[in-house]
Amino acid sequence: MDVTTGLGRTGVVGVLDNGDGPQLLLRADFDGLPVMEQTGLPYASETAGVMHACCHDMNVNCPLGALDLRA
């Protein structure tokens, strides 16, 4: 896989060459929202004023799982 990092500061693009034929794009978003987390959970954000919310963890894990199946 050809990987490029640093796009838009934090972006990552991976290109898997599978020869001629149809192409598929998988996109994942993972960003911290400007929210003060007050859940008290052991995996809560350690950065004041930034919280990972809105299912972003799953948005990243689904494309990574698809890549894992492909490998």
C-alpha cells in the first residue's frame, strides 16, 4: 500500500493497487470536537476542551477492518 501522510496537517491517504478494474474509495473521519468531556469514563479525552464523540471511532474502524480483510 502506498501511504501519504500530512495532508491538511493530519490527513492520511492509503492507496492499494489492485490492478485494472473498478475502484473503491473508503473514507474515515476522526476528529476531536470542541466539547468539554464530563463522562468520567476511563477512556475519556485527556485534552481539556476536546472530545471524540459522534461515533467517529467506528467511522475509522470500519475502513481499517475492510483493509485488514483485504490484507
